[in-house]
Amino acid sequence: MLLDLPISDNTQLVFGAVACLGLVGAISWASFASSESGLPLPPSPLNCGLLGHFLPLRNSFLTIAAWIDEYGPLVTIRSGTEKIVVIGRHKAVVEIMEKQGGSLADRPRMIAAGEILSGGQAVGFMHAGDKFRRMRRALHTHLQPKSAEAYQPLQMSHAKHMVLDILDDPYNFQNHATTFAAATIMKITYGKTTPTSATDPEVREIHNLFESFRTALRPGAYLVESIPWLRYLPWYGQDLKQQFEKTRELYTNQLNRVKQQISNVDVGPSFAKYMLEHDNLYNLTETEKAFLGGALFGAGSDSTATAICTVLMAAACFPKEQAKVQVELDTVIGRHRAPTFADQQSLPHLEAFISEALRWRPLAANGFAHRTTQDVIWASAEKYCIPAGTTVFGNHWAISRDPQVYPDPNAFKPERWINDQGCMRDDLKFFVYGFGRRICPGLHVANRSVFISSLLIFWAFQLTLDPTKPLDDWGFMTGAMPNDRPCAIDFKARSPEVELRHMMQNYPDAA
């Protein structure tokens, strides 16, 4: 559930991590040589002189990771007249983006996506400031750890339906993951109790919105990024403006439906209901409430599903590691009952497998765009200054390949997350949900959704790749559910199907 951006990076939200990269440069190198502090910027890879740096449109994270390997933990890239600093090592990203997060809480200006397509209302694209803080505070009311724990019965209920859906139609497991995530977050956001699926109009419209974001954030897609005054021309960007109106209508209709239910009947709790009943706490307009609910729903339905599919693909790609998890499941749980959240503390190998899968194929490989609001100094073997106003990315792919933190980084090794006592390590982390003050506020809900769905599926099925279908094991690294099928998985029930169906049908349902 990546709420910064809605979805960011390659979405979510995410998607625009490399949005500012790859444009031709037209300024002299002298402006990059040092900052006003007298300290140099991080080193820059070789470039084409006045033409600056170029990045491929596909898998640009590989080019950036190679630069990090050659030039060090930080590199400076030229993009038009803009300085972009990319951080690609674990220690550096902790010391800069985590410990100095207050100086990197802003977003750079993204006109097509942030101003036209989302009307300045998307919290993920929003500049740091009072409005951003008020919207984040509102989100935290329903996303903090205690609130997230309260959603566990709901997540268990929808996870069991995902198992049943896979039994009926294993080929479309991506749709089932989307249905699980969408149904869960639709209930949390809007209190919707009627069935939600991947084919519902709201879910399809959110997916279309993410496709529009992906296009808007593609380097060179919209000339307005280089000529800002174009946005004020009535005829410019009609596709973006039309998508914004459709999005506003969708989000407003959802909010109004909750408003009508409140006035007519006693409805259950939801984020939208809370917002409507606590007008005085956050000073948000109706449009801001509508878009905030939309951001929660959109992020929770798409990127959470992508994370689940990444874990399932990893299980099919690494059958020996999958088998180790299933030995743990059979030892702790057995076959006589279905597992629940109550088993979580006894399943470190499953948690390690999930952590490794999301490191092995990070959801947002290029990271999310931050912007410094004051000079940021980083002292390593040399001192560097990242000047105020600089766009900064923490490159998730390069960080995930840091050999000092993740030895043999290209290998899939869940055991790297387990300590000598057989428990999950508390001194190792990966930044699935971003950095600092722009970390995704929905991480606690998302973690639980990925855990319970993975738990039930690993317990219920043996997963193998379909050798007759193509495999693209980078296919889920777009930050949003891809339109194609990166992999095909065969699901073989680990118990007789009649027994498995019976256990799922008797599995707890949310109240």
C-alpha cells in the first residue's frame, strides 16, 4: 500500500521515480561542481557534455545501479537544468533520508501528474506544508499499528476467499490478489460490505488512473514539464484534464455514498465516515476528503496486490525455499486447521521469505522523488553537499543489491533475515515503503495483508511455474499491477480439495 505517491515510482503510486531523469541537459558542468557550502556534489557519471545523462526507458534502475557500483553510494545526474542526486547504498540512505528526513520531506514539482492530472489534490505528489501534514494526520487515524491490528479479521476473511478463488480459477491469480486487496481497502475506506472484485468499475477506474500517472511521469511525455506556462492554455493536456474530472467524480461519488448512508442508517466504521463526522479536526474541504479517501483506496488496492503477486512468484521460482516455509507451516500448524494471525510469531521463515521476496524484486525499483528544502551534508570518506532544491531518489534496486548489507545480493536467500536464535533479525531492514517522513502511512495494513494472504496460500497450495508460459520475473516491479501476465503459476492443493474447501468455508468471516 504505497500512498506516497498515489502510487508512486513506476506506478505508485507508485510510479515516477525516474520521471525527472533522462532528459537532455543544456547547462554547463560548472554548476554541478560545487554547492554554496563549498562542498562538492556527489560524483557524476560520464555524460555527453551539454547533452547530459540519458537513461533507457525500460529498466533504467540497472543503469543507475551500475553507476552506483562505479562511482560510489551517491551519484549526481543532470536532467535539463536540474540536479538530481541518487542514493544507492543502505548506510547512505539511512544517514541521509532517514536521519535527515525533515530536510527531504518535500516533493519536486510534477506538473502533468501532480497539478493537471490530480488537480493538486493527490497527497503523494503534494509539497510538504500545512495541507500535507493535515492530510497525513487524517490518514494516520486509520492506519497506525493499533488500527491496523483491528482490521485483521477483515483481512483473514478476504484471504480465505482468495484461496477459494484460486481453487476455482488458478490462472487468474493476479485478479484474485487484486480482488483481495480491493475488497479489504474498500471496506476500510468506505465501509462497503457488498462484494468487491477486480472487475468492479471503481477498481478498473483506479487502474486506469495509474496507467495515466505512468504515462504522465514518463520522461518527455508532456512538454509542460519543460514549458510550465503550457498548463494555462485551455487546449493543452485535454487527456489529463478529462482523467482528472473522471477521478474527481469517482472519489466524490464514493464519499457522497457514505454521507447518504450516515444520514439514512447506522453504518459501520470507515475512514470516509470518520472524515465526515470530524470536520473540525483536520480542516479539509470536501474535495480534499474525497481525494484522500481515493488515495487510500487506490494505493491499497493496486500496490498491495502487486506485493502479494511478487511473493507468490518468488515461491514458484524458488521451490526449495518454498518447501522450507511449508515444513515450518506443517510443524507449527499441521493440516487439521487453517492458520491465522495468531500463528505469526511462530513463523519466522515465512516472514523471512516475504522480506526476501520484496528485496529480491522491489516494488518501486527507482524509488520515489524527494526534494531537499535545505542543504543536506553527508560525510563519508569524503564530504558531499546536496543543496536545497535538489531532487533526491533512494534507488531501491541499488540499495537492495548493497553487498555490505545483503551479501550475495542477487541470490534469493530468506535465511539472511533469520538470526542465530531462529528469529527474525531486528537489525536488518529493507525500505519497501519509502523513506523518512514520506514513508507510506499504510505500511502496517499492507504488511498484514501480504502476510495473511501469503500464509494461507503457502499453507493451502504447492506453487510451481508453468513451464509452457513465459516468465518475466521483473514484471511486478512497476509499482502497479501490470496489464500483462509476468508469470503463470500452477497451484496444487496440499490437502484433498474437498477438505480444503470445507476448511476455508468454515474459516472465520469478518463481522
